Amino acid sequence: MGQGKKLFVSLEALTKGQWVKQVMGWILSECWLSETHYKVVASALKSDPSHLTELDLTGSKLQDSRLKQLSTGLESPNCRLKTLVLANCGLTEISCDSLVSALKSNPSHLRELDLSRNNLHDVAVAGLSAGLQSPDWRLETLRLRSCSLSEISCVHLGSALKYNLCYLKELDLSQNELQESGVEQLSAGLESPKCRLETLRLTHCELPGSCCTFLGSVLKSVSSCLTELDLSHNKLHDSGVKLLSAGLENRNCSLTTLR
């Protein structure tokens, strides 16, 4: 029996109640699942009770049509998923619309969402940011590495960070061309007294040293919760480090990790 067949049998058995108490997370990355398999996954998410709390489909070429199948499980009131990883799944802004719609139907359990390495573009982030401002969302970690985003995405995310019902604590926007204006928009959100963000990753974002003016201001802010900042592989130069250092020396600075 081939590996794919074994996988299908295991998923089907789980939806019938076998191993439900033992299995709380599925790692199905690079498994090239068929549409039939996604129906089985969705069925497992809808099962009563559903004990599945972690689902990793990295590299599975989910694409738009199969995400719609998966979304039927995500929007079920029985779904208890806390971690969803859909990195490198061939998703677009159309996929993201379906995902946000499903999560709005049943958002309260999900805490971690990874959509890295998908061509989502700014329009998808607009939808995600609207979701972050929903009173029922409790998302704490959002990863959007290498998603073809620009500074426009930072406008939406910066606005969400200012919202009192946004619970986001970790945000990864690495490998996107956010530019200095994008950092300015994010920083405005980070300085808000309603912002809960603790970890911000902006590696490989083509950022200049001048963007550290805004980040230095965040570090000085009495309302900032930021404890970890990753600016690796940007062209900050000495001038940028000097601006950051001024923030680090401020007594209001809560940063414990700087990369």
C-alpha cells in the first residue's frame, strides 16, 4: 500500500472516531493531498467532538478550490483548531477571502495563522486586518513572510494594531518590500496604548536606516509592549543603529531581544 493510501485511510479512520482522543495535531506538509483528502480533513474539523487543535499543510498545493473545501470545516462550530499553517500552498487573495470568511464564522479558538510564501498581495491583508478587528477573533500570531506585500499592507495592519479588540502578539512580515513608509505605518500602531504586539520580525525587507527613526520612537513609547525586534538583513547602516540605540537607552524601553 502506498504512502498516500495509508494517509487517506488514517484520515478516514480519524473522522470515524478512531484515535480522536490521541491525535490533536496533523502535520501533512508536502503530502500532495487530493480533493478527496481535503474533504476528509474538513469532515474531521466538523466532527463532534473535534479534538484537532493543530493542522500543518505546508507545501500541499491547496490552491483556491481546495481551500474552499477546507473552509467548510473551519467555519463549523465544532472546530477547535488553534494553529493553522498554510505556508507555500499556492494561495491568492481569493483564497484569503474564503479563509477570512470562514474564520469570521468561527474565530474564537484560532491563535496562530501562518500564510507565508503565498502570493496574497495587499488586498488579502486588508481582509485579514478587518478580521483582526472583529470582536470574536483571538489571533495572537500572524506570519506573512514572502507574501508579495508592500507598504499598503502596513497601513491596514497598523490600523488593526490600534484597535482595542486586536489580540495580536507576534507579527512576521519578513521578505516583503515594506519600505520606510510601511515601517512608519506599523510604528503608529505599535505606539498605540491598545497595541499588544510583543514580537515584530522585519528581516529582508529592504529597509533603510532612516526607518529606525520610527522604530526608535516606538522603543521610547511608554505604551509599547514590544520585547523582540528582528531587523536582520536590512541596509540600516550605522545611522540606523544610532537611532535604535537612542530608543534602547530610554527608560520606557521594554525590548529584550534585538536582531
